[in-house]
Amino acid sequence: MPAGGGCVPNGRRSQVPADHPLVEVLAAVDAQSCPTRLNFHCHTHCSDGSLEPAAVADQALAMGLEHFAVTDHHSIAAYQPARAHLEERQRLGQRVPQLWSGVEISCLLEGCLVHVLALGFELHHPALAPYVRGHAVVGPGLRAGKVREAIHAAGGLALLAHPARYRRPHQQLIAAAAELGFDGAEAFYDYDLTSRWQPTPLVCDAIASQLQSLGLLRSCGTDTHGLALSGR
């Protein structure tokens, strides 16, 4: 997916094409989307998760997911094996979910270390090369604006992960991300770490409302690190 001029739904400037296929998917995200239909935040043993990429793909199949992304920290190594596994299942006649490219990147926003979800980008694009080497970058490349630029250059969407998990208020971080041209944030997240994933009341409602007021996209995900894609 090439980068180019465009805008997200409310006219906010973005380098991502307005017809990026994930925009339509994320525009429909609500509190019921995860974990049974959509999951744009999970991990494998390619970073700090417990599952192999094929196991994540199998669980996505079993849950009946429509769209998902593996977002390992600073790694895209899980994408190809997960995709190959899904393609094999599809050849056997199974209906498989859409797997999107994804990675979770550390950066500095408002002087706070945060995580950014890059989704739907061109794999192996040189702009993202410094961010997929298994560790966070140092220097100017750690700035949120630079990370956003790299994601957009690779044709992807940049979304602030779990905005209410940081030491600064989520209202401040989302507003700052919007000013930098981020495409959205993770609106629905289980901050209470319940036994079965569910969006945290009030907090997620406030985040979703702020994103809507800014015309930004909403994402959702379980942030799975354990053995079940239905929870964290």
C-alpha cells in the first residue's frame, strides 16, 4: 500500500491515502468489536508473547475473527508464518480472517514513553526498518512525530496504543497525537485485566468520545501476551 496525500474522515491532514482499506474497518469499531470480530493488538513469541504465530492464527480462526493483526514489539517476524498458516487453512476450505501487517513501536510523546500501533503498512518498507529490529530506537527517531512519519511513509496507519496506561492523562496524549497527525488510538482496551477481555467502562467511553470529537479512528485489541487470544 503506497503512501501518498490524503486525509482521515474529518479532513485532518494525513499522508495515508483516504482509501486505505483499514480506514473503513476501524471507522466501524465499537465496544462490541473485540475480541470476537476484531483484534488489532496481540503478541507472539517473536517479541514477548507466549504463542507461536500459527497458534495465534488458529485461535483467530476458532474465534471467528474477521480482521486481526499481530503487533509484536519492534518485530514483524510473525506476519509471514501466520499468513502462510491461514493460507493453508484457506486451501483446505476454511473461511479465514483478514490478517493485517502490524507492529508496536515505542516512542516519546509529550515527554512520556508510549506505544504506537502501526497497522496496514507495506512490509519491509525502508522507512520502518529502524523500528523492526527487535528493540526501540534511540535519538531523534524515538520522537512520536518521527515514528508517525515512518509509518505513513510505509503506507500504514499510526494509532496510539492503550492511551490510559501512561503517566500522563489520556486526554493530553490523544490531543498531542492528533496534532502530530496520528490517525487514531486504541479506544477499547481492558485496563482492569479481567479474566475474559472486556473494555473498561467509563475510561474507554471517554477515549472513544474524544477520538470521535477529533475525527480520529478507533481501534481495539486484547494485547494478548498469554495463551488465549480472548484475553491479555
